[in-house]
Amino acid sequence: MKEAFSFRLIARDSAARLGEITTPHGRIATPAFMPVGTQAAMKAMQWRDVRESGTEIVLGNTYHLMLRPGAERIAALGGLHTFSGWTGPILTDSGGFQVMSLAPLRNVDEKAVTFRSHIDGATVVLTPERAIEIQRLLGSDIAMQLDECIALPASPEDTARAMRLSLAWAERCKLVFDGSRGGALFGIVQGGDIDRLRIESARALVAIGFHGYAIGGLAVGEPQAVMLPVIGEVAPHLPEDRPRYLMGVGTPDDLLESVARGMDMFDCVMPTRNGRHGVAFTRYGEITLKIARHSDDPRPLDETSPYPAARNFSRAYLHHLMKAGEMLGAVLLSEISIAYYQELMNSARAAIAAGRFAQFRAETEAGWAKGDIPAR
Amino acid sequence: MKEAFSFRLIARDSAARLGEITTPHGRIATPAFMPVGTQAAMKAMQWRDVRESGTEIVLGNTYHLMLRPGAERIAALGGLHTFSGWTGPILTDSGGFQVMSLAPLRNVDEKAVTFRSHIDGATVVLTPERAIEIQRLLGSDIAMQLDECIALPASPEDTARAMRLSLAWAERCKLVFDGSRGGALFGIVQGGDIDRLRIESARALVAIGFHGYAIGGLAVGEPQAVMLPVIGEVAPHLPEDRPRYLMGVGTPDDLLESVARGMDMFDCVMPTRNGRHGVAFTRYGEITLKIARHSDDPRPLDETSPYPAARNFSRAYLHHLMKAGEMLGAVLLSEISIAYYQELMNSARAAIAAGRFAQFRAETEAGWAKGDIPAR
């Protein structure tokens, strides 16, 4: 029998945490970065390369998958793991966030969020119960409650209303969640940038009881100076023995700052999206490959990277691929950036284990601040 | 020291030939299919997967590479092998064909072809000598003479003029070709669909003397019923001990028919181009993945394929990827089609060695004619 979900806290270094999550499809060392495979595929990447980049868990988007190809269809085809060919753990979101950001004509009431599909215009009703059912049909290892995620800045009234609606939906999700196959259900802390609402949300969710807790409603356009204090306020109200997931975050710097504040899991489209636009994340910071300075440079992006593509292809070649519009440019830069994110998480875990996370963070941030190697 | 170019004829089965080409970057079993890596990249594929698909040699396009990133730049970066990361043999065309098909405002005279770059509008002069110099700078294992390739149908006068100009350029290319690094230079038989011109071209090229001989000016829109007789007329006039390359061909059926007429090498963008448009080549013929019949089909494209991607992903998943516009669809279908082409060539070689090529061809064509497995 497959193992059921569990979390083990292995070490702490100040607020930073080293842990391990067990799921029916394998283990995940935390802090962990989850690349986003929106439509049952990682954009511009093959699953083998997702794995070789050091990735242990990926995120799938309920909103996209429910609309196309459909949750019942994926279930009939054996679930998302069998359908896509990704055999490791999968976390699925609830669809709520993307209804808010992508669907036209959406309407939220106590019962459900109703929206038009951006693909064919069909009217779709997503209740908390249906969100959990879809995630069961997909066969995800970690399911998320349905929530209402509002954009910042928002009025205190709107923020409070959305947070309380999300709490009500959290209870309904918990009621219908079937953990018999070993999967997990996470609650989502809402409350915008208002500390008392965030703390109210966290306490109420912990009272309901979930396998893990996410902080939602951040990374929605607000500066890091708004985001980090919210994390700092919320984290102490979450139980030590459950993983903490910061949704939709972020830059490498966001990740280290959030690990320093006790967060364990992250997801973001940034490394793959930037890769498709010719930008790579490296220990030298972000590198824009399209600019002319790279056109004759035989050096790789990072000769010390553990990932072969970062060592084996010249900047000149990557520059050429992007200028020529070759798909391989997007492929290689997506891989290189994901691999850098995973290398960063791996190094963060080692630093926490060694009790030197603060030093590691300072050194890494200094490397980014120093910038790219001189042109030649 | 790297080995110099050579060709060994291993077996014959009626007119079909089994052989082996040696180049400075490795050996190639013939009949051989060469996928086209136009811009120093195989569209939608990684070099590792090009290799794993069974590919031993790829084609690079002089026209594209001379314009971007430039031949001198690639030379300064170590040549096309080092630049791209493809370590096997590379055949480069001369640029002539693509000047005719892609460049605006082209003009051909005895001295050169002059054209505007389709990238930046710059005027470029391509002489036979410059075509050879560019291919030397790229470091190709097999270089092609510059020729004038006209579209069919064409008048006998135009056809004869272009053939004789190509012969004159063949001589000039031979004069400046430097074989000291072990590479090869191929001449190109022209003459449209006029047998006596084709034979005149072939004899004159053989008199000049090349490492191999190509048939050009086919696969330019004419039906197979025009192409195959030309091959049948030309092949007997080419020396037995040199490889014969049919340029720009073609469908799997074109390949088997041409192998039956004594051709050894082929190149075509069809498997990768069709792959990007959702069509796969298989032993069941061409399969269009976008159509609804595949949407719920858990079966792979071909469970007997030696190539993992053809066995491991369901038709339903490939259908979904194409409908959703995921790059991975183009990636997997390009790989699967290239792998099928290579499997076909591998089987053809085995059949020639066993003296049963005619039977193999009949069985294979019957499989295509039978079509795809029944829907379910």
C-alpha cells in the first residue's frame, strides 16, 4: 500500500525549517519549490527534465484541467499521474485563484463561484464540494480548499468578507474530503494585508484542522515589503508539525526571505515563464539572454551549476536560439531556471541542517546583488 | 586523428543498397535519414532526443546560418558542432535552394546569386567559393556544391540553363574545397524532369569527381510519378562506390521507393514540421492527433515502437497537449515521427542485408494503407 501523507520536522535554524513530506507518490524534502504544470504539462519541458532538474513535486491547476480536458475524463484515463506521465507527488490548487484571474463574468456568493469558461464560454459553477471532487478525480496528493482570493489593495470590508467566506468554504471542503487514499487537504489563510484578519483566519483554520496550511492572497501584485510582514505575523499561529505553503511565490529572493520566516513550500510560474521570454535565473541573478552582450560569448550561463544545460551550452548559443525564435531556447532556459530554483532550495536545506541559513542567505543575496560576470 | 570521409558499400538487394559512411564526427549506416536542424537547432527537440531517436547525422542550413548568427561567428565559437552541442556528423547544404525559396529580390548570374536577407534586408552575394568557405567555417562533415534549383514545371531552356550553371559552379566549388580536415564535398545533379539533361549533369559531375552525388531539384512540388522516374534514370549513371543523396525527400513512402531505386541519403523537414502541427508518422500511416477520436483513447500511438515516447504517452494525452497548445505536444510528436523515420531506415537496412527489401517494402506500405487501429 502507498504511504499516507505525513510531515516530519527535522531541524530548525532560527525560524527556518528543514522537513520532509511523505505522500502516496513519494517524499519531498522541504523547503520545496513546486514548478507549475498548469495543463497537465510543464510548459516547454519534458517530465524527465523536470525530474532531473531536482524537482520532487509539481503543481497542477484545477481551473484549467476541469475545463480541458475535464476532470471526469482524466479520472477515466487513470488520473493525472497516469494521464500526464509525471509519477511524483502532485499538489492541485482549488481553481479559485484562477477563476478570479482568468474567467470572464465571474460571480461569487455563499454557495459557489460561477463563471464563464475562457475556452468555450460555457457557464461553470464551482462549489467547495465540487472543487474537492475534481481534485479527487485528478488523484492529487495534496488538495487545496476552495477560497476567494482578492487583489491587493482591497478595502478592509472586502478583505474581511472574502476571508470569512473562505473560512466557511474551508469547513465545507473538510467535510467532503476523503482521505482514505492517503492524500492531504490544506487550508488557506486569507485576510489580505490586515494582521488581525490574517490571525483570525489562521486560528480558525487550525481549529478546523488540516494536513497543512497555506498562505494565500499574496504575490498578487503587492511589494515584498507588504508580503513579508504578513508571513511573519501568520507563521507563529500555524502548528509546528504541519507544512506551510506560501502560494504563488516567487522570485529566488522571495523564497529565501520566506524560508527565513518559516515557510516550507512554494510554487510559481516565474522560472518557466521567464525562460520562455529569454530570461534565466542563476546565482548571478537574472540574465537576459537576448541582449547583444552574449552574442559572441562562449562561456556557459554558470559553469558551477550541477545542471548540465547550465554548463554545456554557451551564452552565444542561448542568445542565438532566442533571437532565432527556436523553441529550444525556451526549453533550455526553462530547465536552467527550474534547476537553479531547485539548487537554491537544496542549498537552503543543507544550510538549515548545518545551522548556517542566515549566512547562506546573505552570501546568496550578495551574489545576486553583484550581478553577472563581466562581459568579454 | 579524426577519420576522413569514406563510403563502404556493404550489400545490395536488387537496386537497394546497404552501406556505411565514415566522417570526422562518426559513422552513418545507410540508407540514412537526416533530420533538418535549420538554425543550429532541431525544431522542438533536444539533441539528446535527436540522438536517442536513432539519428546519426543531421542537416544544417547554410542560408539561415550565414545570415544569423553568421558563419564567421560560429567559426569563432568553435564551429557548428561545438556551438550547437550536436557531436555527430553534420551535412550542410550550400544555401542555394533556400535563397530560391526564401530570399526576396534574388538575382542569379554566372558569378553568383545575389539576394536580400529575409531577416534584415541586407544585400548578400553568394558565390560558389563563398558557399564552400561558409561550410568550412561551419565545420561541416559533408559540404554541398552551390547549385541553382528551379521550380517544376519549368521550360526546357530554363532547365538546361540552370543545370549548366550548376555544373560550372560545381567545378568552382571543387577547385576551392579543402579536404584536409577529412570532410567531403558532394556534387548535385540537376536537369529538372528531362532525362537527357539529368544524364548529362550526372556524367559531367562524375567526370569532375566528388565524394558523393546528390539529386537536387526534386521534391519541389512535383508528384511522386514525376520524381521516381528521374531517380531511376539518374542512379545508373552514378558510381557504385559513392553515396547518393536525394535532397529534400520526403514522406516515408518516398523514402522506401527511393531506396528501392538505389538512393542512400535523405533529408526532410516533414517529420518535425508535421509534428508541430499535430500529425505523427507511424507504422499505421499519418495520425492526426487533434481530432476528437483520440480524446478518450488511453492507448499509445504505437505500442510496438522502440521509441519510449511512442509507447508511454496515450493518444488522449497527445490530443490534449495539441488542443491546449502545450509545447510538449510538438516536442513529443516531432520526436515520435523522427523516431519512426529512423526505425523505418533501420528496418530497411536489415531487410537489404537479408535480401528481402522488396517484401519489407510491400509489408510496410500495406501497413500504411490499412491505416490506424480502430477507434474505441
